[in-house]
Amino acid sequence: MVSVSGITPSGRLTLGNHLGALRRFGADSAGDDFYFVADLHAMTTKHDPRRLARLTREAATLMLAAGLPPGSVFIQSAVPAHAQLAYLLECTSYVGELSRMIQYKEKGNGRPMTRASLFTYPCLMAADILLYGAEKVPVGGDQDQHVELARDIAIRFNREYGETFVVPQLEKAKQAARVRDLATPTAKMDKSAPDDAIGTIRLLDPPDVIRRQVMRAVTDSGDEVRHDYEQKPGVTNLLEILAACTDGDAVELATAYSSYGQLKTDVAEAVLAVIEPLQKRYADLATDQAELDSILAAGRDRAIEAAQPRLRAALHAMGLNG
Ligand code: ATP
Ligand code: MG
């Protein structure tokens, strides 16, 4: 089964990105998948070109460090078919359905200076998925609505223009679908948070910084360790993180703790046990930039070849025969 998924280089990658996405890609990958750094998606809000280039490379290196097969990793903008198919899909999508996307409503917030690409983002994401005939799309919970839309777009295209695309399945995360911010545990941990946001654990931060962040995590009133998102969002987030890092069950883990302090110490150690090996592999890969270039070039060439037949079929189906 072919899986396709991407990570947007809109900031330095977080623990949420690893537990909700990266780590799952690596675990499942049979070598026939497509994992990309979604640099085109990082331009839907104001961006700095140099920072984007740096973050793109960092994200690609982290994907490889997380264990993805080298041939499956590439950079989205290096494969022109993504933008080409996205335009065709914009021509099959409706303003009404795009306006309903939560991410657009939250990030655009009705402001006239919102980039048009933020509005059409789900069409590019649908293209990312449909180009490769993805059967599975492993993403964190915040992307469910976009994957549902990609399914709707594929079904509509096939009905109106003839059978062209595989209709993908959403693959929901079983664990860590939504890692929360450590300082504001009612909100998702986002990599586009400001660089100095204390509630965001960055995968490449020094271990002592990460340990300190966990120890400073906001907890809730009282001192009972209980899994309860409504009454105890901070503690529950820590339990969820601990469960994801140790492959345990968050509700069961709660019964083992009688104080917040011990829970935090164990969370910090569990997080570092996941992050430190990743940082080591990252450092090894980063020492040879020429090798990295050639890995990414091979990934790009494979993706270009794989994307071509479906792009051509879609063009022809819509009457574009030039
Ligand atoms: P941004 O703030 O730019 O939206 P992000 O942290 O949400 O960044 P994305 O590039 O949008 O990251 O998503 C990459 C992958 O990581 C997606 O599969 C997404 O569902 C997953 N993901 C992102 N944040 C979390 C989180 N806090 N918990 C679990 N999964 C997450
Ligand atoms: Mg996001």
C-alpha cells in the first residue's frame, strides 16, 4: 500500500511532528512510499526566503534521520507536477468547501491581506496525495479535514472526467494525534509558533533545554495525576506524551503516579530517549552535505517519474491535449 505524507518547513520541527507524523512514516515504510518536505505549503503566509531554504534542508535531513528510506524522501518544489495538478484540482473545487476548512478560518481569519494560496492550500495538498496514487495518508489529527477534502475531490474528478485517481484512506494516528503545547495545553503544539515559545519542544534543541521545558510545563490545580482533558489538560498532555514515547497507555500510566514532579521527570527522560538518537543520526547525516544532495536528487527523480502518468491522465481527461 502506497503512503504519501509531507511536513511543511514553516518552523523548526517539534515533538508533535515526530510523534504524530515522522515516527509513523518510518515505522510503516516499505520503500514504495513518498515523503516530502512541503516547501510550497510554507509560502501560504508571509515568509523569509533564506529561512525557508534552511528549514527545508533541516526538515529533509530529519526525515532521513527518522529512518525513512532515502529513495522515498524529496522536496515538493523539485517536482513540478505538484503545482501543475494543484491548478487542475482548483478547477474542480468550490469556494464554499474551501471556505469551510478550519485551518483557513483560523490562519486567515477573514483578513483581506491573507495570501490566496492559504485559501487554495487544500487543492495543493490533494495534488500531493493524488499524484502518487496514495492509498494511505498518515497524518496527525489536525489534517483530517484536508484529507477528507482530498477524497471528495478525487471522487468528484473521477465522476466528472473519468476514472483517474485512487481515492485515499485517511490513516488516523492511534497515539499522539494531537500533542499539546506545554505552556498552553489547550492548544496544539505548532512548529510555526515563535522560535522562543517555551511550550514548543523542538527536535533539535539541546537536551538540557528540552528537559527544562518539560519540568516547567504547565500543570493543573490540585495534585492528583488523572487522565482528563477537560479538568486536567496539562497533566493529560504529559501522560499522552509519556505513553507515545514509551508505547504505553496514557490512562493506565496515570495510576502509577502520585505527584506531578515524578511524572515530569519521567516524561523528560522518555522524550529524550526518543529525541537523542534522532539528534545523533541527524548530526551524522549533516556532516556530508554532498551525500545529502545526491539522496535528495535521487528522491526527486523517482518522484518525477512516478507522478508523470497521473498528471498526464488528468490533463487529458480535462481536455488539455497540448
Ligand atoms: P504549522 O504550525 O506550520 O501548521 P505543524 O506543526 O502543524 O506546523 P505541519 O507541517 O502542518 O506541522 O504537519 C506535519 C505533520 O505533523 C502532519 O501530519 C500533522 O498532522 C502532524 N502534526 C503537527 N503538529 C502535531 C501535533 N501537535 N501533534 C501530532 N501531530 C502533529
Ligand atoms: Mg499544521
